[in-house]
Amino acid sequence: MSTKSTQPVNDEKGFFEKVKETISHIWEGTKDEAAELSDKAGDKIEELKEKVTAKKATVAKKTAATKTAASKKVADTTAKAKATAANVKAKAADKAEAITEKAKATTAKSQKEVKAIKTDAATKAKAVTTKTKAETSVVKKAVAAKATTTKRKPAASK
């Protein structure tokens, strides 16, 4: 048999003790690294907050200037649009008025022409009626004269 004993030597540590030490060493290192990372992150956050605050002020100023310029442009554009609309309305009103006047003049002219045509037609109708009456009375007289002459002739032949 062997002369070596199966029990651990006092100077040597056991397997589980070595694992335990390794884990606690890793844990200590992890805690230290976590603390360092936490400090670095806090510092970085503070640094970023300062940068953002400085940029916010600059952006706010630029934004205010841009808003003012934009509102001025909008006001100018609105004023131009209103002026253009007023011009268009005025021109449309003038044009409508001119068209209305022209329509009234055309209507008046047409009414005068119609009245003249009616008067002409009435005059011609009266003239034709008078002429017809005159011719009719002449024809009636001639027919009456013939009728009397025709009636006498048969009586004379007897």
C-alpha cells in the first residue's frame, strides 16, 4: 500500500475551500468594478446633464428666433393673401357690375327693338286692314251692282 494519507495536508487547502476563495475573490473584484462603473456612470451622467442644459439654452434661443421669424413670415403671407383676395373680390365686383350694365343695356335695346317691331307690325296690320276693308267694300259694291244687274237681265228677257 501507499504511504500517502487520504486526508488533506494541513498546509494544503481542500478543493471546496479553493473554489470558495476563488468565488469570494471574483465577488470582491466584481463589487469593486461595479462601484467604479457606478461612479463613472454618475460622472458621465452629470457631464451629459451639463452639456444638455447648455445646449437647451442655445436651442431655446434659436427656437425663439425661428418662431418669431416664422410667425412674421406667416403674418406677411396672410396679409398678402388677404390683399390679393380683396383685389380679386374688387375686380370680380367691378366685372359683375360691368356685365350687369351691359346686360341691362342689351335688354333695353332688345325691348326697344321689340317695341319698334310691334309698332311696325300694328301699323302694317292697320294698313292692310284698311286696304282690305277698302277693297272689300269696292268688291261688295261691284258684286252688289252685278247682282242687281244680273237680276234685271233675266227679268228683261221675258
